[in-house]
Amino acid sequence: MDKTVRSGVFYALTAYGLWAVAPMYFKLMQDVAAPEILAHRVLWSFVLTLALIVAFRKRDVLWATMKSRRARWLLLCSTAIIGFNWGLFIWSVQSGFMLSASLGYYINPLVNILFGMLFFGERLGKVKTAAALICLAAVAYELIQFGRLPWIALALGVSFALYGLVRKKLAVDSFTGMAMETGLLLPLAIGYLWFSTSPTTDLFANTGWTNFLLFAAGPVTMVPLMCFAAAANRISMTALGFFQYIAPSGVFLLAVFVYGEELAPEKLVTFGMIWFALIMLSVDTLYRWRRGPKIPVVPAA
């Protein structure tokens, strides 16, 4: 393994590892309302991404994107989706639904497969078809056992897949896209913080620790994203895909072993079906990758 690939693996492990433990950060702010955390996440992420764009001299890309009418409409869509996804994830962690959040991000790769078929005309092989059917069976099982759909998991998994779909059509780098999305959400975030009657919106009345956690919302969002971008520049997307299960696995382990969420046998069956489908996909991907031509990775500048 050469130096470039090793550094890519390091960045991938760091990115997904940080996403795996992100719920611990949100749990530390149990006394702060989820919409308020979301508002601070938007505010400080915008500040940080804007600083990065200036530092890396990407202002021309930002202006060019803003001038495109098509890009503006796509950004409005991606902004609404990521705002919903962030808010629901924060709420689910704070409200004791971390297992549902974990299930949602396990489902996400399977939803991506369905979207690839529906929107990009991608053909599903036997393994992908079987995996998608197992996923649908898991949702049906959950409905039969509990009398309701796993709406949190489905909403998180589908919304993140929709976000990826829109961003793929938009084709801008992650920092430019994030700057514009958080910029569009910024008036709502500032409006919430200004008019909210929550005591923690008064930064001068907060403890230093509470303010530190609120300000950290920017780095908590951006550092994993920067590591992911660095990893994507150093290793293939196929290789990167094998790291994506670290995050939901970490959330799952935290939910059960740290925060004591109940893992009912029926819920474990649902997870087991999704895990089996993902193992099938991973084995199939590895098999095809080994048989296919090896595309060299271009080192990052």
C-alpha cells in the first residue's frame, strides 16, 4: 500500500469515525432544543465554509454557481433536504431514537441503488435486486410487528439519498455546495435564534461550556466533511464505500451499550435483514472490483 492510499484510508477512517461518535456531541447538549442546535450548526458551518473558500481561493467557483439558474434551483432543493435531514437526526438522537437513526443510514446505500435504477437507468444485477427486496421485506416486517412504518429510519435514509441525488446533478465541490446551502438556511437560523424564547439562545447568560458546544457545531460538521473529501481524492470510490458502514455501526453501538436504548428481538431481526443485504452488496462489489480493471488513483495536489 503506497503512501497516497495509506493517507486516504486514514482520512476515510477519521471521517466515518467522527460521524460514528457525532451523537455523543449532540447528547452533551440535552438541555438545548434540537432546532436551536440546528440553527447554530447552520451558522457556524457557514462561517467556517466561507473561510475555507477564501483560504483555498474558490470564490470564482462560488460566483459561477450563484449565476446559474439551474444551480440555484438545485441548491434550493438540496438545502431543504439537508436541513430536514440534519434536524431530524439531531432530534432523533436527543429523543432516544438512535437505533432508528442508525437503521436509516444502514438503509441509505440500498435506497441509493433504487434511485440509481429510477433516475439514472442503472441496471440492477441479481445481487442488487435481492438486496433491495430484502430491504423492502425488512420494512414490511417492521410494519407487521409494530403496526407502523420505521418512519425515522426511512426519512433519514431516503432524505440523504435524495440529497446525494440532487448534489450529483449539481456537480459542485462539497465546500462550495455547503457554503451555499448553509447560506440559504442562514436567515432562518438567525431568525430562530433572535426570536426564540429559549434561555440558551442568550449566549451571555450561558455557561462557557454550553457556548463552546454551540460554537463547536461548525467544526463538528466540517472536519469530517473535509476528511471525506481528502479521502475521496486519494482512494477509489469503491474502496471508500467499504468504510461507509462505520458511522451507522458506531451509532448502533452507542445506542445499545452507552445510552441503553432497548434492542427488542423484533428490532434485531430488522437489523439482521438489513445487515445481510449489505453484506451481499459488499461481497458482490468486492468481487466485481477484483475482477475489473484497476484504475490508478491520482494523488491529491
